[in-house]
Amino acid sequence: MGKRKAGRRADSEIAARPAVPGYELGAPVGFGASGAVWSARGADGRPLVVSLAGIEDGRPGEARLRRLARLRSISHPNLPQIVEVVPLSAPSGRCAVVAEEVTGPSLATVCAARAPLTTAEAGTLLDGVGSALGRLHELGVIHGDVAPSNVVIAEGGRPVLVDLVGDVTAEKGTPGYVAPERRAGGPASAAADVWALATLVAGASADDLVTDIMAAGRAALPEDRPSARKLVAAGTRLGKVPIEIPHEGALAEARLRAPAATTHLAGNSRPRRRHRRGRRRAALLSGAGVLTVVLGAGAATLASEVGSTVSEEAPQASEPRTSEEPGTAVLRPGTDLAAVFRDLIAERDAALSALDAAALTSLTVPGSEPAAADAALLAELSESGLQPEGLRTDVIEIRDPQRSNGSARAEVVTAQQDYTLAGAGHRHTVPAQSERCAVLTLERTPADGMAGAADGGEQLTWRLAAVGSCE
């Protein structure tokens, strides 16, 4: 079997990177409501992020441009600053939104890594996110997805509400933080944002006073809820102190145990997963684990046609490979589809353990959300000096594997054994995890990573294209 050419894969990923005049774009750092988020630097070297916003013809496009113009006018300590909106050359129909980089773990990770927020910390959360929403609402801007995954706890314990660029007409929000009227099919609104805010704050604290104050914001009828500003004013008696961010090891363990945040799209059954990059080791530890567990997958090479029968016998886990010859499993006629998923997961564990960039990037479809998430994870691992030791994901069950027209899909139940995150002067044991289910979608692509080529007897590769949640 021939070696893979990592350079060809890299070329295809670079080709997908947008060209934004005046800015140098780096690697994808995650996904937000509008799709991929790219690291960037301006002429002054300031670290920034760039996301793309589609501008439709007619009234929808005009509304999107008005929203972006209003966002750019805002300067608020609990919102990321929009630096510039850059129209891209025709016929893309898109513009690039350049914003300041906000680093730190998400509120979801912080809450999973420590005891509930104290009364005064909940007051800080309410004041920060509530005042940010109040400013947005004053300008006629609806957020539409206020949830723990969209609140970053920045340096100094300051909450920052992120993901401002998304199209609120296309998203239903994050389950558990969607107001009753939106679940019934109603549109996003300021009142729905307030319901989500009250749910967010009440859920982050175990204090009865916090719960009592947030009850008004969680009223069943939108007209019975206060504005974001009034809810903040009602919470002044909670006090305010910076939100304490747990130590690195606790963040790592929490993120490894927590599922990825999922934003459901209106009129679309496929969820969109949000992944964010933090800074240096603490941020890495807050974000890496979900990629290890939920996106756990690798690659297998298809030599010709693959049989679709499912075997109950699991194949042996693959041994770690180096970037000179990334691991693959040759699947010949009669090889079962379940083995593809098992080998994919074993290959990904091996690539992460070896910090093998070529092997890891060969496992995902270029331009996909998993590809961007893995690129960010590996970059953070390299920067932090941390490396997983003894990483092993056991495949417990593969449900309803299906293969059709160059793609494959299955519900995969996994459990991760305990392992160690090790670096200079740092070792932290991450306990074993309980079973978890994720829907993995694979696509079959040629060795250069470009989809759509005819089979023609050439060697093809299964790569991870998307990850969803099990019903």
C-alpha cells in the first residue's frame, strides 16, 4: 500500500481558506453559528478571528447587512468587538466579519469543572450577559442562541457573550435554552433571549435567591417577562465578584466528560456543533476533550467495493503510526461496515496520542467541522506542550450502520478509558468515562482528500464528515 501525501491534503485545505483583503488568515479555530471561524492577523499583528456571513439577495440580505452594521457600532465589555466587515469579491455573495479574539473556557466547561457559581458570581454572570443582551436589544439585534457554550469566561473572570454573526432565522437555538414559544415554532425575539438568559443564570448556580430572581425571566408567556435590563436590575442584590476559573486539570476532565454544544437549525435535522479555541494550556484543556470523545474517529482505505453486512466481532485496535505512513485499514469485498467505524476511532486515538499532524488531518473531510476542530486541537496541544498518554476509546456498540452513494452513517456508542495528560512539570489523570452515543457520518474520498471523484478502481478513503447527537 502506498504512502499518503500529506502535502496534497494540506493544499486542499489551504484552497478552502477565504482571501480577505487586509488580513492574513491562519488555521480554522472552530465553528460558530455562521460556520468556520478562522484565526487572523491584521497589519498591526493584533490577533483576530474571521467568520463568513452569507448576504442573500433582496430583503434577507439587507437585513443581514443592517445587523452587521449595528453589531460593528457596539463597544461593550461583555461582547466581542467587531473590527470590520469586509465584502468579498463576487460571485461569493459573502462578507468577512473580523472581530477581536476572545479567549478562555466556555461557561459550560467552567460549570462542569467546579461547584456551582456562588451567589455573587451568578450576579456577575447576570450583569455581564444581561447588559450585553440589553445593548443588543436596544439596537434591534436578537442573539437567538444564549447558552453556556456561547459564553466565554475571559481573563479576570469576565463573561463574554459570543457568536453574534449567526442568522437567527435559520437557528432554533441550543436545546434546554430555547423559550417555549420558540419550541412551538415561533421566531427568535428579545423575550426569548431573556428566557434563555434566566435559564442560563439559574442553571449555573444552586442558590435559591438566584432561582427566585430568575423566575420572572422564565415566565411561560413572553409578555410576562422583563427586559434584559430590568432582569439585571432585579439581580443587583446578588452582588458581583469575578467568576473563578478552575485549574487546568479540572477543565480538561470536565470538557472530556461533557458533550459538545449543539445548535439546531430551523428546518434542518442536522445539528451544528460549536467548537471554540481558547489560549495556551488552560484554553486547550477546556476544549480538547470533546474532540477526543465525541469526534473519536480515524480513517480506513477502501480498495474496491465494501460489503455492508455487520459483524459482531470487533477487530483489533490499530497500532500508532507516524506521519511517514498514516494508519489505514484496507477494506476488501466482504469487510463489514462496522469495522470501518471501529478502525476510524482507533486510528484517531493513535494520531492524537502521537501528536501526528499528517495522520490526524488525513482522517477528516477537508472543510468539514471535524477537520477545523481537529486542526485547532492539534495546534493547541503543540502550543501547550501537553500530550495524551494511554488514550483509548472502546467501541461498545454500533447501531444501524448504513452505506449509500459514497457515504456511511451509524450511531456509535463509545466509552473512554482513563488516561494521562502529560507535559513539562504537569501530569493529570483523566478518569474513565461512561458510555456516550454520537452519530458519525463518513464520506469516501480519493487519497488527495477531494470528494466527488469516480471510483474507477482508484484507492479511496473513508473520512469523518460530520458528527451529530443520537436521538
